Amino acid sequence: MNTNVYNIVWADDDIDALEKRYERRFNDNHLFIIGRAHNGEELERVLSEKINYVDAVIIDANFNESEGSVDDERDTSGLTFARVHLLKKYPSIPYFLFTQRADELIKEKFRNTPKFLNEFPRHKRWFMKNDDDELQEMFESIVNEVNYRNSDQFRIRNNFKKEFAAAKLIADAERNLEKGLLYTYEDNS
């Protein structure tokens, strides 16, 4: 039986201690940390060097955009940098938020950025540290998201975005279009 392996880049100002604490749990779930960063600038460098090998990125809510220590627990400059700059530069990579910050604090911080909750829905792309159940949820979400992004269905939906948008206007057209394209795609493989 083949087991997929998932390559992770992890950005957190406390990455050194966290990696030691969680590495075994990651490896037991076939998630391997191939790059780590303490701030947004390091994250960008690591991603540019390892882009062809990265399956997912884990980021903390509280890390700096550049060098230096985090002085304020409300500092989310690294998260903002990742959202605004790196998500656009590397849109094919899913990002996951793994943080100790309270939900209310993060929601307040991004209350004027409604897109944030779409990018990081709670319990799908946003998980709490120090909660074993949520850690396992994050592992499962990473595996599911990476597997979906590697599926024929995902590739077809990305290649035919306009056609799917138009098909939504006609009853059953979207489902039939996907079925036909998948059949054609699998038949030509």
C-alpha cells in the first residue's frame, strides 16, 4: 500500500521549540517539515527555494513580517504579509493558520477584512495550538486539501473556470459538464 507524504513549510516566531515539540506527531501523519521560517521574509525565501516541493504552508497569527522579536501579542504583520503577498504569489499552495491567539482577538484584528474568514475558515484552515483534537483536525485538513488539489476534478475545475461559472446558470449543467470533462480526461490518460 502506498502512503502519500506531504511536505510542509512552517512559519512561526517560535518554530524551533514547536518543531521539536510536534515533529513526531507530524511525521506519524506523513507530514514532513521541509522548511521553516521565523518571519515573513524568511518564509518568502524558503518558499522561493522549495516551491516545487511544498504541499502546504502553516503560519502563526503572531509573527513578524521581518527580523526581530514579536513585541506585541496583537502583532499579525507576518500573517498579513503571508495573506497579502505570498498567497497571491503562490496561489496553488494551501495555507493553514496554527495559533494560540484567541478566536475573538483574531476576528477583531481582521474585522475590516472579511476575506480573511474565507481564506482561513475556522476548523478548516484555522486551528488552535495546544489542542490535540485541533492538531489532528489540521493534519486531516492538510491531507484532504492537498489530495483534492492533486485530483483530476480540481485540475479540470481550474482549467475550465469560465465554463463552470456559465454552467451554474443552467440546471444540472455544472454537474454534467464536470462529468463529461472527467470522462474525457480519464479516457485520454
